[in-house]
Amino acid sequence: MQLRVAVVEDDPRYRGTIEQLLTHAADFVLASSFPDPRELLRRAEASAAAATDPGFDVVLMDLEMAAMGGIEATRRLKALLPSVKVVVVTVF
């Protein structure tokens, strides 16, 4: 079984690199990619409201983003979808 991964990264080059790695990894599938954590949260809200599968099991979350920080985005995501795992990805 492949692990479905969503990527939240505002740097397009770095996000693209992560997407390529996931596309070629045998045990993972790139489920979604978001340049803005608010887009991820909209998907999570819709999934939680409809009690449906969000389409991802794990989120790779950047910490430092312009629209909303990864810590706040993670807090909101876990409130909506507690079973989704979050892995922080950062250059710090």
C-alpha cells in the first residue's frame, strides 16, 4: 500500500523537487500539492464537513510561508482531520 502525501510549500522550485521525489518513490504517491496552506485547509474543511476521505494520509508542511505559517496551518488541519499525520519540512 502506498502512502498518499500532500505537499504544502510556497517555494515553487522546492515544491517541484519534492513532487519529483515523491513521484519516483515506490512507497509514496503524490496525492496533492499546495503553494498555500489555505488551499489545503479548504480541502480539509470540505472533507471534514462531508465526512469523506481528504485524499492524503500525510502532509509535508513547510514552516515559513507568507500566507500562513506552517505551525498555524498544522494546528488548524489537526483540528479538522486528527488522523492525518504532519511532517514538518523546513530549511531552518
